[in-house]
Amino acid sequence: MRRIKDNTDSHRDSNHKRLYEDNMGNILKKNLSPSIRVVILMMLVAGIAYPLILTGIGQTILPFQSNGSVITMDGKNAVGSILIGQEFTSPKFLHIRPAAQTASGVDPHITPEDAFAQAANVSKATGIPINTILTLIELNIERNKIENLIVFAPHYVNVLEVNMELVRQYPELYTEYTTDTMNKQGGNT
């Protein structure tokens, strides 16, 4: 009798273990399946659909800004972005603030006072009348005010924009910095 009871107990234990495993499998499947579906859905929505939709909207509504706000010389060759400070080493150009004065070192703007202080040096290096350089700086400040709806940003001067305007208005003084010459030499301003 003892043997029969042992077999019955082990058979019962084995059935109980099988039922437990089946129940656990069903519970896990029932609970994990929706979780896995949600994770996959969120990866598709947040990782693929949302970025594609925003890119499409940006390219449609704000193509200049969406493509990095790149400034071109004569509409052909890119010379820089109005969002990133370009390092100019020639005395013929305005210069950005040293990296120690900006958080990231790539700020493209300087204060009007900084720009006005550099105007005399640019005039001396190029022979352009100082009043012309001061006017270009003032025009850049006014354009920036309009673009920022006058009240939302402090006054600033975009160095690249002013320097590109100098090159456009006085190409004979900046022949070594035109994009054709720079592309051939592979140089930077």
C-alpha cells in the first residue's frame, strides 16, 4: 500500500506542478503580451512616426530653419550657418566673442557694443569708411529685432551676416575670401 500511496502522491505532485506551470505560463502570457505590444507601439510612434511627422512639418513650414539656417554666397555655395559662430581670423572681418565669454563657444552673436568697438579695426584693415560699417551693423540689429518680434530678444549682431554683407558689397576687397577662391584653396576665413 505504501508504494501505491507514493505513486499517487508523486502523480498528484506532478499534476499539480504541471497545472502550476500552465497557469504561470498563461498568467505571464496574459500580462506580458499587452506590455510588449505597448512597448512596440511606443517605439514605432515615438521613434519613427513622430520624428517623421515633425520633419515633414518643419520642411514644409520652415525649410530654411529646418535645414540649419545655412547662408550661401551668391545662392550657390554654403559659407556657414547663422546659428553657429564662425571663427574669423582676418582683421577685415568682425570677430565672435572668445569661447571663454560664451557657454558653448559657438554663439554666432555679439553685442552691438562689441560690434561697434570692432568697426574701427575693420575700417582700418579694409579702407571701408567707418560710417558704412556702422550702418551695416545697425541694419543687422534692426533686422534681428524684426525677426525676433522686437520684444522677445535682446539686441545682438550676427557676425556671419555682417561679414557676408561686407564681402557682397566690397568683393574687390575680399577677393581672397570669395567662395570660389576658398573652395579652390580649401581654406577658411
